[in-house]
Amino acid sequence: MKVNRWETVEKVFNKSVVLPREKREAFVASACGGDADLIEDVLSLLAEADKDDKFLSEPVFEVGAKILASEYIGLFDEPNFAAYEMQKILGRGGSSVVFLARDVSLERSVAIKVLPAALADDDERILRFQQEAKAASAISHPNVAHIYGFGKADNRYYLAMEYVQGDTLRELLKKKEIDKVFALDIACQISKALCAAHKAGIVHRDVKPENIIVADDGLVKVLDFGLAKSFTVQNRETNRSFDASLDTKPGMIIGTVSYMSPEQIRGQQLDWRTDIWSFGVVLYEMLAGSRPFKGETSSDIQARILLIEHEYPAEIAEMPEIRKILDKCLAKDVNLRYKATPELMNDLEIFHKYLSYPGNKFKYSFAANAESGEEFENFEAPGYSEENPEENKETKEANGEKGAKPEIIEGKPEKNYAKYKLIIAAAVFFIFIIVLIAILY
């Protein structure tokens, strides 16, 4: 599909998708000027949009990638694409196709995301692709997929990244293989990835199960920073910042509708708290098996996100601590959400340890129960170190956290009075024997 035809499809689709369903077909026929192929392309996009709201993250390109899929077949016939040997297609999403490939020089498996040649002259599209590479490469963390390279070969732009063998969170949800403990483990790792991103001054803006992979060994990786943007906090370690030209225009809606925050739907200025909302939706979905805001159309879902308070099914209602965490993630007022991502991470770790070791006694204070601490810009470290208690203290002070890291006492009461009584009784008995011996002799 040529770029100008692609643009026509996108333009007609974006105008028709907001119309009532009964009026769409007539509008498309008129807008396409009787071009049967063009009409079919737009109607197929509309059908996909009605089937699955996640399609609307960047609607026209989801099916567009399928339309252009044939142009990628030739990559398997070439000896090498850049420095990589293409092996198979892993998946399609947005405007790109992801391949499993082998890095010939370093002899390792990598994932290669490739844009179609038809978009090689689309400056905005290339900027966004480059933005994904810059955003992800600015974050060094085990829970964020590593970026190996960005470039252009055979008139196609590509992004080389770490290959993670495992399932997406969406696939695990479909298989119903996530229990409460596993869900909290995944949530803790996602929160660590978001802490690292937010510390680097980056908002993901598209946190959803499709962009989260759980490796076979249980390690969680957050992927796809294609919609990421910078905010006011810059990475003090690398002193990186991103070109303002990569930011979206005010009023522009971008993301995946079911996971969008209210401010994202309204096209308002976004900061790290929009990721906290999206994370809350993902956590809710892992525990309940369904999303908190549902509807027949994307418009219905957006209305519920803006106007209706979420409710809890029995799976979540029985866990008051989780309800408090979710309430603070899914607050429609951004000022009522977690003030800093490390607060969220800390609360999740507390409850995860409680679920994992129910015999232990905890002394803790949830950040979700406390008043908000300092502003986010003041925090210096995104997490706690098990090996360095002093670093934990500095982290908590920098974050303005009132929630303390839990002290776990392995299976023992906080004060073991029985132990003290035994020691006192033994001492009294020993003194009595000494006195008795002295009297007798």
C-alpha cells in the first residue's frame, strides 16, 4: 500500500469510527469516491475496531501491518538484514512486524522490530520509532527490555532489542494461569520497571498486558516504549532529555482505551501518574480476570472511565489491603493517586510478602493509608536495597515516604513474654537452691 493511499485510509477511518454504526458504511462509500478496494480496507479496519478496543491504540496501523505483511517475506531470502539473520516472525503490532533474528557478530538471539518501507518517508512515524529506542535505552533495569541498536537497512528502519522467551501477560490471562501470589509478583516487577522509567523522566503511556512479557524463569519485562514521552523530571544520572518535537500535541489522544487514565482520554498534560492508573487497571485485571471499565464500544469505555467509579468483585473484595492500593491507583483525581511510584512499589512488596509467607508477623505502614509525602521530583532512588539498610533510609527520606519497609519476624511473636517468664523462673529457682544449701551447711 502506497503512503498516500495509507493516509487516505487513515483519514477516512478516523472520521468514520466516531459515527454511529448504522451511518458508517454510507459515509465510507461517499468518502472513498466509490473505490471498492479502499472501501473494503476501511470497513475491515472498522470491523477490527469493534471487535477489540486495544486495536485503537493506533487503529489504522494494526490492520495496516497485516495488509503490508507480504512485503516482509523477502527479508528471509536475504543473507543478512543489517547485521542480523532473520529467522521467523514473532508477531505484528502497530505499524511494525517483530522478528526473531540472530546477531551474526555476537552470536545471540535478538528481537528485531521493522517498519515497512512504505513508511520510510513518514517523518512523524520515524520520529516515534526513534523515540521508542531513545526512551527504552535511557532506562537500565532488569525489568525493562534492553535496546541493542537502531538503524536503517534496505530502506526499512529497525530496532534491535533483547529477545525474551516467554508469554505476554495477555497470553497468561487468557490461559488463566495467574493466582494471587503470582499476580503480586508480576505487579512488583512491573512497578520496579516503572520506577526506573519515571526516575529517568519517562512516562510509558501504554502500560497494558500486551506490552508485558513474563519470561519462562518468571522475570518480567516491560516492552514497547513507542508512546513514551518525557516529563519535567530528568534523569540526573545520565542527564538525558528528549526532543520536544516528540511530544504529542495538546488535545491529542494516544494510548489503549481500556487502560487510559481520565486525563489521557481528555488529551490533557500527562505525567508519571497516568502510568500508575494504567498499572492499576492491569493489577485489577490480573486479580479479577476482567478489566474494571468495560463497554460495547470504545466510547462506552471512555465514558465509564470518566464518570463511573470502579467496583470490586469477590476476588478483590476479600483483600482490603489490595483495595486500598487499587483505590489509590485508580483515583480519577490525579492528586489522589500515589505521589511517587516507589510508594506504590513498597506497598506491593509488603502485601506480596504477606501472601507469600502468611505465617510471618509484619510491622508495617501502607503508604496507601498515609498522607502524601514530598513531591515526586525530590526522590533520588526508585527502590529499596536488601543489602544496604542505610540506602533504604535515604531512599525513604528522599521519597517523602511515611510507609515503612516491613520488618519480618520469622514466625515469632513481637514480644515473647513466655520466654522471659521461663528465664526469671530459672533464676529464682537457682537462688532458692543456693540459699537452701547455705542454711543446711
